[in-house]
Amino acid sequence: MDVLPHEKQIHEYVKTIERLKKQAKGDSLFDKEIRDLESKLVKLKEKVYSSLTPWERVQICRHSSRPHTVDYVSGMCDDFSELCGDRYFGDDTSLIGGLATIGDMKCVLIGQEKGNDTDSRLHRNFGMMRPEGYRKALRLMELAEKFELPVVSLIDTPGAYAVLEAEERGIAWAIAENLRAMAALETPIIIVVIGEGCSGGAIGIGLGDSVGMLEHAYYSVISPESCASILYKDPTKKGIAAASLKLNAEDVLRMEIIDTLIEEPMGGAHHNGGATMQNVRSFILEQWEILRELPVETLLERRYHKFRKIGVFNHGD
């Protein structure tokens, strides 16, 4: 497993404890030393993980072992049938979508997928959706509306695929069309930011009735590196940019951009993916129990006001 910079000392403690246990081979002579090291390890973890900087949390969010959409599909869904293609151009593999069962809830699930090794990352385009990805998502959401199924949307992207071909095929229009359609979709929409929620690439499948966000995910109009390059003309100032952007879960919760902060295991989801997926599953099912009772007119009115109230406007004197 990749070791993050702030976890190096923790990793050294773990290796030392494992080495001692291996050498001891059950000999009680080493028991006290091992217990002392394990006690120090617990205190070290508490110290390190209680004082993480915004940039360190962005690194956690990008960890290679962090659960992705494919993991949630296999670990959270009781059944899943993938549906492909946008019926206009082709299939965008950076978005996974289909019919799913989560507990007693039948739904349409869509989610951005980055891949977890070189081949899969290239195949998934690093989670950067093309226009056909947004159109596929819209097609599936309209299918959910037709059959009165809730929509579950998992966000994890460094941004939309901003290249000439994507512009030629109308990526800005596709994102705008999704926002308009999701605002009026006559079925519950549950959003979970499971990793990176960056720019229009995230919001293009991110307008819904209930928005949850994992503790060490981030939600921002721009990545810290790009922000540092533009504002400070120095990409190495990404740590300063991350703090300034207020992109962590508690920041966006305070600004009412999300509704719920979903806890992760100590140190991040990459330490216990199973527990993280169970927390997300519980959030989805809890929200569904609430939203399913609302009449469509009330659902749409709540959704409208939810997004209208985001932001503060200063009109001056």
C-alpha cells in the first residue's frame, strides 16, 4: 500500500511491531516491548490524524487504495446490471451506470470511476467524463424517473475532460443540460461525494435532494494545484491553495453545499474500505426512507430552494 507523507512514522512503527512479533514467535519475553510500541502507535495515530492539513486530506482523498465506484458496486450493492451508451455517440467508460439493488431499495446508480492501475486508469480516462458520459448519465436518470426509481450518484473526478474533441461534442452543453434536467427530475436523487469532487465535472451529476460527503473527500471549483498555478503562479503552493479553497467536508457542510458529513475510519477510507462502504450504504438507505415519503411537488420545491440558497451575495452600497 502507498504510504502518504504524514503516515511515514506510523508505517515505521507498524513495521517494527510486525518484525518484533515475527522474531518473538510467541515468546513472552517480547510481550511488554510489543505492548509499549502498540500503545505508542495508538497515541501517534491520534496525534497525526487529529491535526491533518487540508492538503494532507486531499492526498488521502487521492490514495490509490481508496474505494472507487467499482468497489461500491461490488461492496455496497446486492445486485447490479450495467447499462452502457448515450444513444448519440458512444459509451463513456469513466462513468459506470445501471440498475442496482441496495438493501430493500431498487435504484439507478451512476458513478465516476478513475481506475486503480495504469491500464484501468487509461480505460476509465482517470474519471474525467466526456460529453457522452454526461448524456449517458442523463439517459439513465430519465430511465429512473420513468420507472419511479430513485437515483444514487457517486462523485469522484478531478474534473470534466477539457480537450478540443470534448468541446466539439458539446461538453459544456451536456453539463448544463444535466443540471437543468436534474433540477426537475421527478424522482429522489441521492448524491455522495466519495473522492474528488472537482469543478463542473462533479456538479454535472451532483444536483440532488440529499448530498452526503465522505470525511476526507473534497468538493471544489478547482483543484489545489490549478488554483496555486493561477493565483500564485507557483504550483508548489498547493497547500496554501487547499486551505484557502475551504474544500474539506466540514467547510462545505458549514456553507450548506452538502447536507451530511459521512465518517471514515481513522486515517481515511484506504485503511478500511469495507467500513467506509457500509457508512455510505447506511446514509443512502436512511435518505431514501425520508425522500420516498415526499410528494413529487414537495420534492421538487425542496430541491429548488436547496440550491437557490447556496452562496452569499454582496450588492454593495
